[in-house]
Amino acid sequence: MSVKAFELVPAVERDLLMGDKARINIECIECCGKRLYVGTNDCFIHHFLLDEVTSSKGKLSYSAQKKLQKYLGLKKPVAELRAASALERLIVLCDGILFLVDMETLETVPSAAGGGAKIRGVTAFCINENPVNVDPFCVEMGILSSKRRTVQIYMVYEDRVQLVKEVTTPEQPCALSVDGYFLCLALATQYMILNYSTGAFQDLFPYNSEERRPIVKRISREEFLLAAPGGLGMFANAEGVSQRAPVNWSESVIGAAVCFPYVVALDESFITIHSMLDQQLKQTLSFRDGHILQDFEGKVILASTKAVYVLVPLPLERQIQDLLASHRVEEALTLTEGAQKNIPKDKFQILHKRILQQAGFIHFGQLQFLEAKELFRKGQLDVRELISLYPLLLPASSSFTRCHPPLHEFADLNHLAQGDQEKVLRCKKFLISYLGEVRSTEVANGCKEDVDTALLKLYAEQDHDSLLDLLASDNFCQLADSVPWLEKYHKYFALGLLYHCNGQDSAALQLWIQVVDGDLQDSTRSDLYEYIVDFLCSCSNVDLVWKYANWALQKDPNIGIHIFTKRPISKYQPHLKADDVITYLGKHGNALLLYLEHLVLERRLQKEKFHTHLAVLYLERVLLLLTESPTDEEKLTKAREKLQAMLRESNLYRVQFLLGKMENCEQLLLERATVLGKLEEHDKALHILVHELKDFASAEAFCIWASSCRESSYRQQLFHLLLGVYLDGNLPGNSQTAGGGGNGDLKMAAVDLLNRHGEVFDAARVLRMLPGDWSLQLLRPFLGRAVRASMHACRTSQIALGLAHSENLQLLHDRLKERKKPIFVSEKKGCHLCHNTFSEPDVVSLPGGIPVHTHCVAQRVKDSPTKRQLTNSSNHT
């Protein structure tokens, strides 16, 4: 695809060069700074000064001033000119003779004494632009001789030339280029690379110099451009390797040059310009009668036979902008990145970022969002450039202004979409995705308020699920801009979160309460009431808790009480005193009950007043249900179970106080029995259970409960007490009796008690208590268990006795083993009692194997109090 990369600008017009001399033709040119030298076919050198002129519109042109012309005195055309500016010399090739000319006067330099300034038999020469000689006042030059198959290396001084090296080649060279020690040669049939220092060479590819004019052009350090067969421009480095793809130019190419990143080629009718980056033809200029194309210090100069022109490159940024204007994004990016080494680093970074951003907006306008996002990321786009395309998304307080010159051609999103709402929607979805990715990155630094506010507005408008996630996390949404937007889309729950983020918890609660009460419509959360309760649970503002707890408790006391029961206990959370909460809940009966259950049953606070208060509330609840007509049996049963559990399990409530409250209620006999058990008035409790309630199962359960966590003798005592109640009691109105004066029901209860819990009772004592007329068959289970228990106890004691006896024997055995150990005495070892040495082997061993004299032990026993007591007792007897 074409791009305008160069303009062809006249430099030296025909009239200025040759006047009315029609037969004069340009043969060669050389440019050094502002100096332009032209060699003609009549053996003249013309010297011009070229001045660049820039118009008010930025267009470049050239003004040429002719300073001098000089006839060289030979009859052949000037074949080649090369400037050696450090020496102020022109190296001239004319009629096979190479000689030096003064750059200013164009006078031939005379030979120095003892040396020469002319070389004969030269067909071509080339200046080494990467010289190996460090002398700044010396120029290195390679020469091709017409008589020998060699390349000669010369050093050129102000007034002489000096041969330093001659290298033989396989064939006669016809063109050459030099870089350092490397020669790139076009031979008669092929190209080759030759290191003239080491003699190493590398054949490149075949080429017929008779069919095509060879081109050998140094384009950079150790890299050359060659005219290859098939109309290809091939690149080759000093190692003979091509690291760039070839360009496809005309087969009749006359000359070539490189003006990075372009390769310029000249043929008989056209100038073609290819990119070195993608090898594509970028521009073609018509140029007839052209026969010279050279580049001088980055300036590309062409010549026809009659005039000289400069191929002026358009500014790189303008080329890139032209490509972007035609939406050729990839080419623009390739051109930008390829020009990196020719642009200062700081300037390139700025240019590259801008081009990436522009390219991103081109893709964005084409709805190619993945490509756009990647370019925005690489170009470090100020995300507000993108947000500003969307009307009203940036907050009113934002100080952002768009980049100038603009990065895109869109006024806003509506201009881009041209009324297509589907496009608008797709663009908004892209922005949501992009802002979500960059809000936590460095891209958003310095504009977090703008990013988060825009994201909130988009979420609200699109009813996006992430709105709540945004507000629930750390965010920088602007309150003034966000409130009307959330109200517009009825996002009151989200608005409450925003108030909370800004420390306005009271405003948030008022808004949410309006939604729960139906004054405002927002279906975001169906469990908003529960959310408010949870919010108050964790609210650090105690005044707000007291203010709004009443509303929550009136709405649903079972859930509202969570404000107090689920409040975390933490050093960072203000503490609510239990007494204050109980006082506050005084008008909320059920909530108060739930709170006391929380204190007593969950937190297990060991305070008498909480336990008593809870027990009283349970009792009052039961008494209230008993007075209702008709009675709700299910509720009553549950209420009594709670009361009974409290009476059984708590040891802190005021027992006498509770007993007094239930004393006149005949329906609460079971509860009274439990309370009497707390007072250890077990006989009264069992009397109620057995004679008044006739609830034998509860009586047994009472015994088990009352004796839990007590020693076994206590439980035995209770069961014997219950057995006595069964045996001694009489049921009113029942005339059937059995042994000991008891009725049949009590007798069966006694039998069942014995048979179920026989192991608890003292069997001998029970047999003394039982009436004599009871049959053994009736008590068979009890007697069997009693006998087994007795035998088990006997055998267990026997086993324990046997184990003790065995242990005693083991200890005796160990003691005897200790006694059998030898005891060593010597004249050097003293008695532990008198500290004198031993003179005979008779000794006594103390515990631990300590030897002492026998007489010392005897004296010690005689003097001991025990011995004296025994002696006195014997004498007395």
C-alpha cells in the first residue's frame, strides 16, 4: 500500500549547470555538507552551495549558488568524485587516473616530495566509512585496477596516497564497497565478502555483470545491499548472512540507497521506495533520464543527465500520521518501531506512546476492543481520554482536558456510534471491562476518583452485578456526582453503601429503612432488613445502634435481637453493657427473653441476676399460656420444657424466689419437685412425683438427675429413699394393697425400680425393707443382678489383693538382689559413722551399700529413742 514518504525537490537546474551547452551531461555527483560537486562529460567539476529553504507551510526547497567550475585538462568525462572533508580534498577518478583536488579551489594537488598523489589504471574506488586506521587526517580507500585481479588498499593524505595492502581476487572485480577490514565485491560472475586482513572470503550468490549493472552498497556497519538476480535487493552482513528479507525491485535498477527505514532504488523511468521493515513497496515516483542515485550523510541525491535533485524524506511523524489517517495501523506501528534507532530515546518514547494511543483509538472506533485494549496498555493511555468519550461519566470536579492535538477524531460516543445503540452498548461494556482491569494498576494513579466514579455510573446504568463489589471495597467514588446517578436508577442500597464509605452511616440507615418500609423501591436485596440488622451488629457508632434498634425489634424481634446477641466482642468494638441492654429491652418482652437466653445459655455468664431473670421469664411465659383459653398445648409443652431445663441445669437462680412464684399453681408440680430437689428436699420432691403426679418415670429420672456429679453413695441414698416412698405410700381411693400396706401400682413401681437399677441398691438393706410376702420370682431380676454384683465385687477385690501380693513379692525379690551385691572395704576407706578406717572385714551395710563398723551400728541402736523405749517396756513387764 502506498505512502508518501519522499518528495523530489530540484536542487540544481539545467540552466544553472550548463547554460546553453546542450551536449554537457552530468556524470557524477558528490555532496559534503552544503557543498555540491558535479562532474560532467566535458571533464569539468562544478562547485555549488546548496541552502535549504523552508516555507511558511513547512515545505522544504533548495537554493543553489554556483561558486566555481574547473576544467581538469583531460579529454574524458569525470567518472567519480569522493570528498575527504578532513583533508579538504576531492578524490577524483577521470580517464582511469585517480588524483586529489582541493575542495575549495578545485586545483589539482601536486605530488609531495618523495611520494605521489596519482594512481593510474583505476576502474573504480570506494572510501572506507568505517576505517581501521585511527589517524583522523588520513582516509582509507579501496581501489580496483584495470590490469590485475586485485583490490588495493590505499591511505590518502593531503598531498599523497600510499599503498598499504593488495589482495588477490578469483576474478576481475567490477564493483566494491568497504567497511573496516571487509570488502564486498562484485566479480564477473558472483558477489563475495573478503576480509583483507586475514584473507578469509565468503561467496554470496552468482551474478552476471554483463547482463546487469552490479550494485554494491554499504548501508551500515558490516552490512551491504546488493543487486541480486530476479530483481531482488539482497542484504548481506560481513559473515555472508542475510538478516533481513530482500526487497523486490526492478531488474533494471541503476542505483540504490538506504534512507532508513526505506530502500530507494532508481531504474530507467522510476524511483521506487520499499520499506526495510516489511519489504513492501511504499511509494513510486516518476523520474526519466535518471542515471545517478547516491546518499550523502543521510541525504539522498539523484541526477539526470541535465539536473540534480534531492529526495527529501517527509517527517517520520507525518508519514505515521498519514498511515493512521488511512487506518493502516500495523504499518504505522511497524514504521514507528523500526525508526527507533534513528530517534533520540526520550523523543522516541513520547512519539511511540502517542502512536500506540492513536492506533488504539482507531481499533476502538472499529469496535476491535481486544486490539484497542492492548494498544492502550502499551501506550500507557491516560484512561480519562477514553472516559471523556462517554458523556457525563467524568465527575464535574475533574480537571482533565483532552490531549492536544487530539488522539482521535470522535467528539463523543454518540458521534462514534452514529445513533447505533448496539454500538453504544458494546462500547460501554468494553469500558466497564477496561476500567475494572486498570483501576488497581498504575494506570489509574492520579485519577482514581475519575475512574471509580465513571465505573460506578456505568455499573448503575447497566444494572451490573459488580456495583456492590465496587462499593463494598476501598473506592474513590465522588459522592456529589454519584448520588444523583444512583438515585436516577433506583440503586438505593448501593447509595447506602456509598454513604457508608464516606462515613455517613446515619444517612445510609435512613435510606435502607425507607426501602424496607416501602417508601422507596429497590429490589437489589430481598434480605435488606437482615442486612440492616447485621450492619447494626458491627456498627461502631453506639448512638446509631440505640437509635435504630427499636425499629429493628418492632419489625421482627427474633431477628432484631441479633443486634445485641451477635455483636462481636472485640477491643476495637465499643462494648454494650448487658445491664443497659436489658433495661433497653424492657418493653420488648420476647426480645428480652432471647437476649437473656444468649447471656445464660450461649455466653454462659455466671451471674445470679441473669439466671433468675431468665427463669422468671420462662415461668411467666408458662403461667400466661396456662391462663389462655383454649390452651395451645404445643406452645405450652415447649415453654415448660425450657423452664424445666433451666430449673435443672442452672445452679445460680434464686430457688426460694422461684418456688414462691409457683407455689399456688397446681399445674407446675413437676417444676416444684425440681426446685425442691435444688433445695435437697428430696423426700418432698419424691412425694409430689409419686403421690401427687403418680409419675414413676419422672421420679426415677429425678433420682438420676439429683445425684449426677455426686458420689455413688449419694445416688444409692436417693434410690433407697424412692423405694421407701413406694413401699410406705398409699394411693388415695385405691383399696388394693400389697405386703407392707402399699397398693398394687406402688408395688409394681417398686419392683420395676429394683429390677432396672438393682446395681445401685444395697441388696442386704433392700431385703430387710421388703415385705415378707413378696415372692422370689417377682424379685428374680433384682436378686440375680445383686448376686452378680456381689460376686463381681468379691472377685475384683481378690484380684486386687493378688496383684498387691505379687507386687510385694517383686519388691522383696528386688531387695534380696540388692543385698547380694558385694560391699567393698579397705584400710583407706572410712566408716560413715565414726570416720575411722576399717581394720577387719566385719562390717554392716547401710541402705545404699554404705559400709560402717558393727560396733558403731550397735552403739547407734543402743542410743536410739526406739531402743530405749523397748528396753523400758521390757523392764516394766
